[in-house]
Amino acid sequence: SYQGFNPDRWGLKPDVLFCFDLELPPDFVPTPVDGEVACFTLMSIDEIVKDLRDWENGNWKPNVGVVLVDFLIRHGFV
């Protein structure tokens, strides 16, 4: 769970995320079909950590950052 700002930046919005790992074959290519995602990009762990550290770049929504940090901790990268 985490606290984030409401879209109008006034007040906090509590949220709960349920995270699951899904191992996929190396040749799997995801296709965006629901309109929520424009594209997918394969990144190394080092690229993800570097990108997360530069949080002001706006590449990640806060809830995505929480999920990525959770993954990095559980898999021993952090």
C-alpha cells in the first residue's frame, strides 16, 4: 500500500497494489491492445534503476515506481 496525491494535488489518496511475477519466454513480445499503454520497452535492471533514480524525468507514474522498487527488493537487486 502507498499514499499518493489526488489528481488535483489536494489531499492524499490511499491505494493498495497487488503485485505478481509472471515469467515469460525470452521471445515473448507484448502488444498493447487496451489503450492504457502506448508501447512496451525491454530494459535491463541497470537501466531501470538509473531511470528510477532520475524520477523527475517523468518516465514512471508513482504507482509504477512502487511496483518496480518492490520487484528489485524481492529479487535482491537492491
